[in-house]
Amino acid sequence: MKKGLLFSLIAAAVVLASCNKSLPNPEQITVNPSPLEKVGSKVNAEITGTFPEKKFAKKGVLVVTPVLKFEGQEVLGEPVTYVGEKAKENGKTVNYKQGGKYSQSCSFDYVPAMRKSELYLRFEARVGKKVIEIPDLKIADGVVATSELAEAKDNKTATTPDKFQRVIQELTEADIRFLIQSADLRSSETKNESVKALQAALKDAKEAENKEVSRVEVAGYASPDGGMDLNEKLAQNRQKVAANFLKKDLKKNKVAAEVLSNITAEDWDGFQRAMENSNMQDKDLVLRVLSMYSDPEEREAQIKNLSAVYATIAEEILPALRRSRLLLTVDLIGKSDEEIAALAKNDPAQLSVEELLYAASLTEDKAEKMAIYKKAADLYNDYRAWNGLGQLYFEAGNNDEALRCYQKALEIEPNNPDVNYNAGVAYMAAGDLEKAEYHLGKAAGTKANLSAAMGTLYTQKGDYAAAKKAYGENATNNAAVQQILDEDYAAASKTLDAIKEPNATTAYLKAVVGARTNDKEAVYANLKSAIAQDANLKARAAQDIEFAKFAEEAEFQAIVK
């Protein structure tokens, strides 16, 4: 932005050479941007000007140093030296007759105190051995630091949930086998180990206070040899006799439960599984037949054609498929919320890790949550407990402790996307953008809004094009910051209005949009709202160059004082 200044220090050199000429008024120096602006972690500026014709002394030497002044401090940029045609020193030569162009870049590491600062040029000028004293020349104000309002804390952390189930289902299965083409129930089969285990599970479910029979099912099967009509009848009869046997046992244990039934007339699925798990020499040949033919009769015919193989199948595979399957599902009912909450406070060691992590979800009290997560981390060293602690510390503003907890979690589960996401956001808050980018790069699949976090990262790095792409349609404070930086104030207003949980920063950004669009009422109304929610914003607003045009107005002064 042009400031309307001529390079007066050159004229100063002329004064020294010609003794009594007065200094002409400055006319032409340009600083871009002006006011200065924070981009990423830097404040950069390009300074240009003109050396007029017949003004730069042939033996003149001019050293120009940018100086950023703020709060009684100053930071120096890199100096540039210009020399006349006959000067002995090294530097950029300026022709006496033609004059020339002046250009200089400066870059400063940003600190928040620079929000209220001024950019000066400092000169060292001499002709030969004669030195000219020239005062520092102010050329720009600074620094617009709206980009730093894109904060890591605007990104919500990702919770790694517990796997607590109040009701866990226990399945017990038993097989009762039958002879070929028979549905007679043999006593030896009703006393096999699988049937005994099912009867014991049934009795235990009746006696235990925390168990309940959920489902009872009996399925009848026939092996895939013989005709369909015969096999269907066999499967039905096998299911029936097995169901009657099981109903007697239910009655004996005084369990009221419906016995569900189904049949499989030709158990080709069971046949294929048995073949796959067998050690038969030609099993691949049989499996190939199964894949080639879908018609049951064609399958059976083709397999029987493999006479040598079929004899082994009839002896080793088919007998196990002539069966009824008994299935008992028992609900194991866990502790109530009240019991879990009480034990979490008084005797957490009595809870499993899943119960303890679930207990943390039962309270909104932050201190109580933290105590539960600490106990879970101590008892079980579970990564989810460490992650939960990290979330609480981060939300409380203790970023160092948050990072410590996230690192503990990552030692256990280094590739967990939610923990990597949280660590990335915490490193962003710490200003370590390299580590933030590393961990966010490992967060694919997180339940959190990764694209919004990447947008924040790019804004903080100063890559505004990438930030805009990452934010997309996200309605967050940080997305609005990027739209303000892109000077898309209509989009920023729309985004800020769409934020579901507006806060002090939301109101402050609305005030910034008001200032940039010269809407005085929006500035004052939103600044009042922002400061009412967060008193710390009063000091920021007082120094924020975004409000420079309103700084001397009484209403603005009343808001920020």
C-alpha cells in the first residue's frame, strides 16, 4: 500500500555534499502489506521506493535496516547497503544521473505483542568520512493478527469409546447325531459331552441372579446324500425328537422358553466346511465340483462318480452331518448404572476396564471423570483412559499434561486414529506444527472432524489456499477466520451465523467482519458480546489494528476500557 513518501535519506546525503540545501519532503515509499500482517508464524513485508535522478552522492553509502517497534522493544530486519558510483564499500550501486529503484524485504518472527506495533526504517548514511544523522522513519503500522484466532481449541477432541455391554450373550451349542436314514434318538447321544455342557448352562442360567435364558433353538439336518423328499422328512423328524428332548429338560429346570425350530434338508454348507477342514487327499477335487455345480442332484451325482473318494466321504464326512443342533442363548446381565457409579467411587478395582471407562460417561463432573480415568489408567494402563485424561486436560487449558497423556496412549496404541488426532490438535496448540501435521497424518478414520483440523493447521502455517480447501463447508470459527483472511466477508458472516455453539470468539470475529465492512453497529454490538463472554478479549480489542478506524471513538473506548 503506498504511503506517499520519497526516500528522504538520499536527499540527506545531498545536503552533506552541497552543505546548505534543505531536505525535500518525502514523496514515494510503498510497503506491502500495509498494515503489516501475520502469516503463519511470520510478519513479512516488501518495501519499495525510488532514488531520484541526480540525488545519490557518487561517494555516498546508505545502509537501510527495517525495525519493528512494539511495547518498548524493537526487532531488526536484515540491512541492505546502497552505494554511489565512486564509493569504496560493497553494496547495490545507485547511478547518480539516473537514480534507481529501492527494494527491500523484511521478515520478523511473530509474537503477540506485535499486534500493536510500527515499522520503521533506520539509516546509516555517509559521504566519504562524513556521517549524516537521520531519524528513524515510520513507514507502516502493524500487525493484523486475525489469523491467530484460528485456534487449535476450536477443534473438538475425539473420544475413544468403551466397549461396555450391559447384556452379554453366552451361546452354548450341542450336537445329537443320528444313524443313516434314521431319526431315532439314541441314549448315548443324549449323554454326550456337548449335551451335558448345554444342560449345565441351562441349569446355571436358572439359578444365577444375573443370568436369563434368551433363546432356545433346535435345528434338524440331513446329509446331502439320498433323495430330497427323504432328506427333508429325516431333517424334520430329527428336529422334532431333539426338540422334545430339550423341552423335557426345560420343564425339569422350570424354565419357560419357546423352542424355535428350523431344518436343513441337505446340508451342503456343512459338507463344504467339513471338506475344507479335512485332511482328505482329494478334497480339492471335491471342492472344485461344489464350485462348478449348484444343482443338488448334479452335485451328488458328480461326487459319487469319484468312487474312490466317495467311500472316504461316506465314512468320514457324512455321519457328522446327520444331526440335530441344540442352541442355547443366555443373557449375562451386568451391573446397573447405579452399581457401577458407586463402585467407581468407592472400590474401582471391582470393575472391569470396560465398566470403569463406562463409569466416566455417567457423570458430567470433570473432576469425577478425571478421577475415574486416572484410576482406569492406574489399574489397567488402557490407552482409552490416557486419551480421556488428555481430553480433560486439553479442555481445561493444560496442554502440556494433555500431550503427556496422549503420548502414554500412543505408546500402547501408536496407530489409533482418534489419539493421533488429539495429539495433532494438542501439538498445534503448542505451536509445534511439524508434529501436529505428523499426527494428523495418522488420524485417517478418526471420529472427529479431521478436515476442519487440517484447515486450522494450514491457516496457522499460512497456506491459505490449502486451508480453504480443507475447511470446505465446515461452519466453525476457524473456517470463518480463513474466509476473513480471504476477504470473503459474506461467506464469513454466513459461517459465523451457522455455528451451532457460538462463543466469545464467534462474536469477536463478527466484530472484525463489521470493522472490515464499515458496519459500526456490528462492531460495537459484537465486541460487547465477546467481552461479556471472555473479559480477556477487552485487551486484545484495544490493541487490534482491525479496529483502528474506531479506536478514537468514545463508544469504542468505553467498550475496551
